[in-house]
Amino acid sequence: EDKVVQSPLSLVVHEGDTVTLNCSYEVTNFRSLLWYKQEKKAPTFLFMLTSSGIEKKSGRLSSILDKKELFSILNITATQTGDSAIYLCAVPTQGGSEKLVFGKGTKLTVNP
Amino acid sequence: DAGVTQSPTHLIKTRGQQVTLRCSPKSGHDTVSWYQQALGQGPQFIFQYYEEEERQRGNFPDRFSGHQFPNYSSELNVNALLLGDSALYLCASSLVSLAGTKQYFGPGTRLTVT
């Protein structure tokens, strides 16, 4: 059965800290891994990773994929209170329908 | 460019009742997926619609059914509501491309069953 595991489940940091969120996966016919940020309701798309070892960056956020070890990390540098959210990792399963299997998410709280 | 929209935003129902949730996909998208997100959990796939047909289904009972209309909008129906159906229901739309498929989520409908 396809599986995505995120760690830690919860994290509390102070503004300015750097955080690393982890996502490991077991899925047949891996094609991509996606990261989403969920603040109140709608998960918003952050990154899609398909190639191993290539870092994707967007401002203070970056992510990298290791297809050999089956994991991805999401880094956030110089955290701000606005980064407080649940970060979700998801992998599309086989079958062409692009059904996403999600991890439970990491709840990040950034305190002033 | 309007994103994915869902209605209603909140809903309170009683056990045994039936509910219909609605979703309009992002402009240009032809595929709609529905997810259920319980508190403290990641979204769980319910089903996906493409060309007005259910293309794939997750591990949800037949009480959960759906429909896609010619304009690609979609409905999720849940019959005989149970307390455990209380959750955030998310709709996602997507368009397959060679670069891979990104799913864009709507704001969700918060369903409370009492």
C-alpha cells in the first residue's frame, strides 16, 4: 500500500530560526512528490519535485528530493510568524488518475 | 483567473441526513478530485471525476457519491450521515501536462454532523 510519512508532526520555533521538515514515501512507480502549505483551509501548492538531487527554491523555502533513499525535505530559513501552518507532503499514485496520497502533515508554529 | 471555488463554506447536519457539496474547478481544468480531511490528518482521497465519469475511487463507502457536469464542475453527495463524516471536504482540480500534474485545492467545506 502506498504510504507517506512526515516528521515531526509538530514543531514550535522562534522567528528567525531555520526548520527542516521531513517526508518519506513508499509508492509504486514514483513520478513526483508535492509539498503544500495549509494555513486555514485550502492547501496551497509550494513545490513539485521529480528529479533527485535538484533543489527547488522559492524565497526562504527550498526543497530537495532523494529518490534513492525515498525521502524529501522542506527547508524554511529565517522563519516568520506567517510561516505558521501545516505543511503537507503528497505523492501521486499509479494508475494515471493522479490520486494524491498525503502524509499527516507537520504543524509548524513560529512564535515572535 | 478564478481559482477553485467550493460551496457552502460551512454546513451543520444531523445524523441520517443527506448533504450535497459543490465545486467549480480552476479555469481550464477538466479533472476534479475530492478529499476528506479529518482533524489532525492529511487529506484522504474520496474519488476523481474526468469527462463526467468517476475515474478512480478511494476507500469510502457507497454513501459517498459524486457527479461531474459538462462544464467540469462537480458535486459530492453523502447519504445517511454519520458523526464520523464530520470533516473538511476539499475539492482539487487539475490538468494533466507533460511536466506532471499539479492539483489546486479549493477552500473546502467544513461539515459538522451532530
